[in-house]
Amino acid sequence: MRPLQDPSASSADLSAPAEVIHPDGVVPGTDLDEASAPTARRGTRGVVLTILSRYWLALFLVIEVVTFSIMRPDTFMTSANLHAILLLQTVPFTAALALTVPLIVGEFDLTVGIVTTGSAVVIAGLMGAGVSSVLAIVAALLIAMCIGTVTGLLTARFEVNSFIGTLGMATILGGFIDQYTGGLALNRSIAPWLTDLSQQRLGGVPVLTIFVAVLAIAAWIVLEHTVYGRRLAAIGANRRAAGLLGLRVRTLVISTFVLSALLAAVAGVLQVSVEAAANPTSGGFSLVISAITAVFLGATCFRPGHFNVAGTVVGLLFLACGVSGLSLLGLAAWVQNVFTGISLVLALALAAAFRRAAS
């Protein structure tokens, strides 16, 4: 039953607008409403900063591509240059994936570059000795996994600092490679099907690039969407707590080095395909620097403070497009090295900042 209206109420009172109360209890036009405005602005600013912190590298990549496209419209965005970028980055990207795995548990693997080169040398050397290409590739993969097991044991079982231990292993392996090759490229009896792969395209995209993309998707699934990947992340976040929870920390850490070496060996196979030879000077330290830069740049993107596959992809594309653009501008090689170095310093600084913000 509707309540009776007060007959004494004036028409002016009845015509006055009703006071609107918002669900949050704030009345528009009052002091509370004015006080909430800065909070709303701060909230919007926080959202913008969050988006920038997650996607700044992807934004910079777009800006970089647009800039070089404007400065070199006849060369940068051509199919030939894009094909070269995608094909030539198959080896560095696979090496970057290899480096990402142990970094998730907080360990470095500086043997990635030399294992890539060494695997290429093993493949080319065995094929030159008359061994079938398939057996040569399998042998290179198995040898790489043995090397990964040794470096994993040094780090997890004997508690050798991974940076120092893998640096020492890389130096030893580099010595053996120099002794075997004499510093010369091995290009005798390379299987034609292997070199032809680098020339094949599917829908205009290099076949090797498609292979690496599939490899990246597989790595993303394993490292970020499986129990194994979550256990690695737990070790990286707090190794002691992971051990108390019953995780087999040593075994899992060793497995990251084995997987890293296996991926590095795959990069070696790609190197033989792209270069039609095993060049002892095309990997090593320079490859590791490029991989580290891409991985740490990636750790500031999408999931700031966490090494992730998607970020590594964007980081490597950022470096590749930058180096390609600078080269097309006719700048000296040292400028490209400076660009890579600045990118690495920026990546390390941002990674440290995100770690502090998360702690």
C-alpha cells in the first residue's frame, strides 16, 4: 500500500530534484565527490603504468619498425629484408630459448653459444667422414645432452656457481673446437637436404622460421602451462621453500641444463642449414650476448620480473629489427654493437627494478 503524501508539502518541495546517491555512497557535487577525483585519477594512472610496464617492449618494437620503414621505405619492409631477418634469427632465437630454461630456476648457462657451435662442428665433421646426416645430428644431440648433464651436476650436485662453472666449461669446449677445426669452417659433404631447408618457404615464410615458431610454442606450453614448468618457477622463486615442499630440486635443476644443451644443439643444426657449413667463429660469445640481451629484455615484458618465452620472442625481434635498420642506414658495425650493449644494460636495469618492485 502506497504511503500517504504529506498534504502540507508545497509544490516547490515536490518539484525539487531528488538527491541521487551512488552505489558507493558518494553524492555528486559534494566534498566526498571532489575528494574521490584524485583517487580516480591515480587509479587511471596506475592502470596506464601497469599496461606500459607489461607491453612497453612491444610498443617500442612497433615504433622501431615504423621509424625504419619511414627512413628506408625501399629496403626495410621489403620481402627480401623481412625474409633475411626471420631466417637469420632462427639460430639466435633457439639459443635464447636454451638460455631461458636454466634462468627460470635462477641459473646461468654460458655454454649455450659454444654448444651451438660445437654441435654444428660435430654434424659437419661426421658428415665429412661419411656418416649419414641423420646419425650425425643424433650424435650431436646426444653429446650436447651429456655436456648439459655435466654442467648440471657441477651446479646442482657440487654447488659450483653456474656463471663460473659454465664459463669454464665453455672455455674448455672452445679449446677442443679450435684444435679440431684449426679455426676454419667445415663445409665438406654437407647433406643437400639440410642446406635446402633454409631456402624453402611455406606461404612466403621460411620453413626454418616456422619450425622455430613451433618450437617456441612447445617451450611456452612446457615452461608455463605444465607441472614441470610450475615446479621450475617455484625453484626460481624460492629454492629452499621448494625443497621443503618436497620438490627434487637438484634433479630439476640438472634437467634445465640438459634441456638447455639440447636446444643449443638444435640451434647448431639450424646453423649448419643456414650457413651450409660449421663455422667455429659464428657462435660462441657473440651468440651468448645476443641471447642474454633478448632474454633479459623479454623478462621486462608481459610478465615483468619473470623469464618468459613470449617476452624472449619480442626481445629478439627488437634486437634483430634494430640491427637490420642500422645496417640499412649505412652505419658502421660498431654502432650495431653499441645498440646491443645499450639494450643489454637497459634490460638488466629494468629487470633489477622490477625485482625490487616485486619484493
